[in-house]
Amino acid sequence: MDAEKPFARLLADIPEALAQDKAFVDELESNARVITLKKGDLLLHTGEVCQNAYFINKGLFVNIFITDKGKECVTGFSSDDLYPFLSEISYITQTPSSFEIKALEDSELLCFSRVSIESLSLRYPLFASYYQHAMLVIISKLYMMFAILQSYTAEEFIKYLYEHYKWIIHRVPDKYIALYMGISTSWYCKLKRRIFNLG
């Protein structure tokens, strides 16, 4: 495998001026490590302090909050399709996470430590702007999805996902979409069949 291949997607995503700056690219690559996860593996465990930020080269992830009674509540999805940066609020607060991040597919990520991100941001203002924008996009997406989920009926929300986030409908197991919506898996499947006339 070409040694640069793991960075191809990220270099295509960052501002062109950075991607063409050899000194920056060398630093970026030296500050990252490639990690792979199998379907079902945890990237972050509940109670851990998130020390890293990740760029998804390949794969699909779900954020899960687990109540003190053991109930799972899905709070969002991340994939190589859209919003490829992945982290958790614990990364910012540096307190133990109340969430876990689970791989729903075999996955490959670039892992950057918090220290590395801060160091690169200090020396390369354009990278700082790029990374801050990426994080703000993720936060705004979470707020918007929550607002839509609260204001739409279940059928309207499934249609919204299909129109705007088709990859969620096609790639995320029904169980996790149902958990995200706060409904049973059987009800979600029934609604999906009705909406898409699936037999």
C-alpha cells in the first residue's frame, strides 16, 4: 500500500494551500497514526477522557449514551460519507465521557492527539480555522438533527433522513436508527416499509 494513501482523503478535504505546503503535510503525517477497528469495536469507552480527534477514512460510527440503568440512547452517527471528523465533548472538557463511540463497520481512521492538534493549530493558522470550522459544522449538525427529530413525526423524520442523509438509511442498522428516534425497532421497520413500499 502507498504510504501516502491513508492521508489522501484528508489532504483532499483541507484547504489547497495547506495540502500543497510540504512542511505542513510532513508534520501532519508525522503527528497522525492510522488505526483500524472491526465492526462492533469501541473507539471510546464510557468513563474515558477523550484525548484524540479522528478523521474517518473508511467506516461508520455511532455515539451512544448509556443510562445508569443500562439503557442505550443513540445521539448521532458519523461516517466517511459526510462529516468525517469524529471526536466527543470530553475532548474539549477533558472530563470522563458519558458516551461511547462504536464502529458499525470495519473502519480505518487517522488519529490525532489533542496535543498534536493544538500544536499544528498554533503554527498553521489556516489549519486552526479549518479544524474549528469542521468542529462547528459537527455541532450545528447535531443541533439541527435534534431540532428536526423533535419537531417532525416519525414518518416525516424517516423521509427527511432519506432525502438528506440517505447513507444513514442505507448503512446504519435499523436498531440504531430506531434508538436514535426513540421508537422500537419493529415500529421503525413498519414505518420504513410503509414509506418505501417494501413488500
